[in-house]
Amino acid sequence: MYVGESLTFSCAMNMSSDWEYLWYKDQQDPPLSHTGNSYSISSPDASHSGTYWCRARRGKTTFYTKYSKPRTLRMSAVPVPSLENRTPWLDVFPSERVELSCGVPGSSDWSYTWFRGGDPLLADQTVTMGPDGAALTISADSATHAGEYTCKGVLNTRPVNTQQSAGLSLKIYDEKPKPSLTQDPDFETMYAEETLVLGCAVNISSGWEYLWYKDQQDTPVTNTGVSYAIGSATLTHKGTYRCRARRGKPPFYTEYSEIQSLDIQRRPWARLTLETGWTEVFTTESLALRCDVEGSPEGFLWNYTW
């Protein structure tokens, strides 16, 4: 039994008449003050837990029956349901799916009602609940679904209501996020055999898996990490790149990032120039040689070894 429930013990002698009934708790003497054939507890608490007996008596010389079989009463506090987020995040985006669950640990004897901001929550086209209300699914979030969610249970077999659970606050962003795309190193022109890394990041929320796309294709390349590394660039890597992120089941997709153009050129040749006017020189004469890179874009700085 739960604290606050009403209950009644009954004691009956099925033969003869004129019986007066006596009630006992936790010990067979002395009796409780009540002497009726029923013993009611209208609002029990933990102190009413224990073992109960009854017996009857009658006559001036007081004849007593034997004690009844004992009945054990265990009073338990009404449990508080546990509210859990089945989705790993509580900050979500428009059209993203969220699943919450409510339950009394270790018991399937309860049905549940839901509240948002303290007001009862009803099912509609975007909010669905399981048969017993234990699961709540929001299939297409919008700003109207933001707020603090709580739940409470009612026992299926008796009118016992739990308190409301602790709350979970659901935050809903106004629009889909857009990842930022970076290149390291960020040179406009890269050369064959150079190494570079493209990075994709969604700077809000968590749980993202990243997808990479090349040359405006709709099918992503196989890499799904936060970075896309090119260990030894070739001319085939030249093109445009973009990324986006996804999470959840069914998957929610972010917007595409801005497009990053990658220009890959063949490695240029170094050019050696003799700056003095003759190729034959004599001892103690000076000789000047110059090394530069053919076709180097303006602004490129090169280091040279001899």
C-alpha cells in the first residue's frame, strides 16, 4: 500500500452471534482501542506499517476466540517517476526529433501524463505518446515545443497519483545550423604532393557526424570525420568542397557549409640564372647566380637551398 491510500481490515466470526471484536498491532496484547468488526485507516502513513490480528469475545465471563491469522501491512511512499531523455541532446533544431521517457523504476503498473511549462500536454500531429504514456515523441520540433517537461504517474489498478517528476528543459533553435569550413594551410594555390586538411565544425550542440562533398555532388565522399585530410595532393584533388553534419535517427541534417575552392598545381621548376655576363671566370673573380621559381604566383615567398 502507498502512503495516503485508504484501507479497511475486516474480522468476522461465521458462527453464533453477539461477538465483540478486538484489534491488535505488532503484538497480541494489549488490543487497540477500536472494537468494531472492521478497522479502517483513512489516510495511512509509514507508522501504520506492521502486523495486524483480530479476535472476538462475548459474555459476562468474557470468552475469547483464538487470534486470527496475521496480516502484514507495508506502507511505502508514493514513488516519483524518473524522466529521461532518450535523445542524447536537449538543444534541438526545427524539424528534429526528440524522445523522452517517464517511468517508475522497477514497475510497469503505472500510466503517465505529461506537462510542458506546468500545463497538461496533449497529443497532436507532432506530439505522440505510447499506449501507457511512458514514451513521448516530438517528431518535428518548432519553437512552440520549447520549455520544461515533466511527467507524473497514476497506478493502473488504484487511484494513486505520484508527484511530478523533475523537469527537463528543451531548447529549440530558430533555424538549422550552418557549419564553418576551413583549410589548413589556407593558401589559394597548393602544389602536388603537399599536405592539407579541410575542417568542418558546427559550433552549437553536440553529437554531429560530418559529411564531405566534392564538386557539388549530392553523394558524400566516404570520409565522415570532422576533418578531411589530403596527405599527398594530386591534380585529381582540385575542385570545390563543402560539408554538412547530421545526427539522430532518423537523421537530421544541417545546412551545407560555404564552398571552399581548392586549386592544385603541378610542382613548379626552380630556375638557375647566371647573373654575371660570362661563364668562364678566373681566380679571385666574383660570380653571381640567382635561383627563382618559374611561374610563381605574385606574393609567394620561397626558401632556397643550394
